[in-house]
Amino acid sequence: MKLLLHSCCAPCSIQCVKALGEEGIKPDLYWYNPNIHPYTEFKARMESLKTFAADKMLPLICDELYGLRYFIARTSRLADTISAGAPRLKAGRCSLCYRSRLEQCAITAARMKYDAFSTTLLISIYQNHNEIFKLGNELAKTHGLDFIYRDFRPRFREGQKEARALSYHMQKYCGCIFSEEERWLGEAK
């Protein structure tokens, strides 16, 4: 199976790649993350993923376009349509973010004749797996691909530990400017 694996960062990629390898699947990695801000964080995560890909001798397709204006425009339109408050806005914001990244991965996979796609978001204990599963399958159907769902969460802590040992960049928030704000405001309480 020819699999394109959307990769949000090196730490999340480590155990996903290892688990897929145990199934006999060697994925190609795909970097498309217009949600990650500020630019210094975007660049640090991207460069760390490039190092991981080189270390593991994995092909990496890298969309290096920094997406701040794109992401803010999309989330601003979302905020304008939601009047019920922050929890719905956060859920909508995350769903929009998943869709943006998974859709671009599916489009790229279809164009480049992959059989399937997946995402390293599936290792995170902080992400909405039901939403990712639903979107992945919807996009797979639209683009004539398979969406490979695996619950990698039991490997999350091991991947983080390994990333630290290998000195890969370790982020302190999901990626978007809103999650960064929530992290720091939450710490201040």
C-alpha cells in the first residue's frame, strides 16, 4: 500500500511511523500545517520533521507556505457564524483545522497516485478522533482513496519520550495561535 501520512510534527510522527512499519507499511510524510503560529514555531516544527524524515530515510513532501493569513481568515469567518460562545467556536475551529489539513493531504495523495492517506494527529490524546475519523473517511470517498485510521494514542507518551531523547523540537501547544493563548492563560490561572 502506498500511504501518504500527514505529519503535524516529528514527535507525533515517531510512533505512527513505527506502528505502521510493524504492519509492513512505510509511509511517505506530508507537511501541510497552515494552522501553526507564530512563524518561529512553524519553522521549528517543519525543520524538526525534515530532520526526522532524513533520520528515518522517509520521503517528505513539504508545503513550506506559512498560512497565518489563510488560517485567520477562515477562523474569522467561522467566528462570525457562531453566536453560542467559546466551546462551539473551539470545536468548530478544530474541525476546520482538521478538514484543511486532511483535505490537502487527500488532494495531494490522489494527484500523486497514492492508495491511501492518514495523519499523525491520530496519536494525540488531545485531538478529537471521532471528528478526524469522520472527515478522513468523507475525504477518502471524495478523492477515491482509503483513509487509514489507527488509534495510535497508546503510543503517545513513548513517542514524546523518544522525541526528547532525540532532541526533536517539542511544542507546548497544538499549533494555532488560539491554542497558544489557551495554554498560557490556562497556566496563569
